[in-house]
Amino acid sequence: MLTLPPWLQRQTQGVVNCYACQKLVSITAPTCTHCGSQQPGLWGYGRHFRKFHHQGGFLALITWGCVALYLLTLLVNVRGVRTEMPLEILVPDTSSLLMFGATGEIPLFTLHRWWTLLTAAWLHGHVFHLGFNLGWIRYLMPLALEFYGAARLVVLYTSSAVIAALLSSVVAHYGSGLPPLLQGAYISVGASGALFGLFGALVAHGRQTGSKALEETMALYAGLGFILGFTLGSVDNWAHLGGFLGGFALAYVPGLRSRQPQRLYEVVLALVCLGATALSLVVSVLHWWWIQ
């Protein structure tokens, strides 16, 4: 008989921790007897969600996903890989980045590949770019996870990435007459927009809870990031700004505020974000092969 992998196997009997209040409930209970949340066992997948939350599942997914996609962008066109010293080492060919979902003014307004708003944050332009972003994400994500929870974290991260990419692309399309440092991106990749979204969400959490130290520290890091972006070349500064403002604003949405029990709609929305991103990656590759 066919055996499903562990992450697809449902629990059909016994008890599980409610995803909202973490208290034990029957796996078949339609509502939590402690907090009233619907489907406290998440249709038999409550243990998987609990493991995803407490073992940093989203962090691992981003880390290995970004590394795997970076390697794929190198391997699909090895001859096109280049190195531009001192920092841009092992740069994938532009066509490889476009294949896997690079975004920007050209993909959005010329090629009409709007789904790349979801995929670009998983791609990177060179080794230092990948290492720098993942290093900051591994520092910030445990903080955001503690304050917002796993489901809200996925929604904040994904939404900030989309807002960042959209702002940069729109500025590039309509602001071609701006000085070079103020222009948007014609082709853009990288998790830095979502990274700045985490900065913004943590600043908002500090303001809402009165944690002045956290607010000032995250604002300082974000400010240094903006300064560094204007100092280095080929940095998507509009994406940084869009991500920060997006994460900050989303953290004030009543359903996404920190320090609240997670709700069923947030879990479903997080699954939609992950599923849409995976689907967009597949569509990007298939569409690129088709137009070629």
C-alpha cells in the first residue's frame, strides 16, 4: 500500500494542542473548549502546524528555498554565470533569473508576468547578496515569530515582498526621468524587500507595546540599511522603502497585530500565500519556456 510522507499524514484520533491557545483539545472537536477557536486541530494537521511554528519551519523553508533556487539559476546556464569583483561573485545570467521569476518594470509592464511579485523575493543576484539577506533574515525572523506567530509571519513576509516589488516596478515605469539613485528597478530579485518588511513590523510592535529599545534598534538597523543601499551600486532602494512601509502598515491591521492568539483565517491565509508562491514559481518557469 502507498504510504504518505509524514508531512501529509493526518491525525485522526487523540488530542492535540489548539493552534490558538495551545491547550489540549480533542482532534475531532469543531471548536476549542478553552478559547472558542474553530477547528483547533486544523483538520488533523495541528501537530504539523505546531512543529512548523516551534521549530522555525518558515525560516528553514526560506533558507533552503533561496539556496536551492540560487543554485538552479546558476546551473540552467552555467556559461552565462559571471563574476564582477569585488562583491558580485557568481552572478546568474539575467535570462535564468527571469525564468525563475525575477520581477521589475520589464517583467511586469513589458512581459506582463505579474505573478513574479511573489517569486522574486526567493531569488538572488550573487553569493554575497544571498548570504547578506539570509543572515539578516535568520536574525530577524525568530523575533517576528515570537511576537506575531507563524501564520502572521508568513502573511507579513509575503505581503511585504509583494508591496516592495510593486513599488519599485511602478517607480521604474513612471519615473524614468528621475536621477539614477532614485529610479526603480527594471529587473529585481532578492529578499531584502521582505527583510525590510520585518524591520517595519518589529518597529510597529515596539510602538504598540511600548518597547522603546526594540523600536529604536530596528529603526536604526533599517536606517543603516537605507544608507548602505544608497552607498552601494545596483541596490533596489525603492523595494527597501516599500517593504518597510508595507510591513509597518500591515502590523497595524487589526487581524495582523502582534501578541494576539492566531486565528483560523490567518492560518488559511498563510497557506494561500505559500501555495500561491509555489504556483507562481511553476508558472514562471513554464511561461518562460513557452515564450522562448
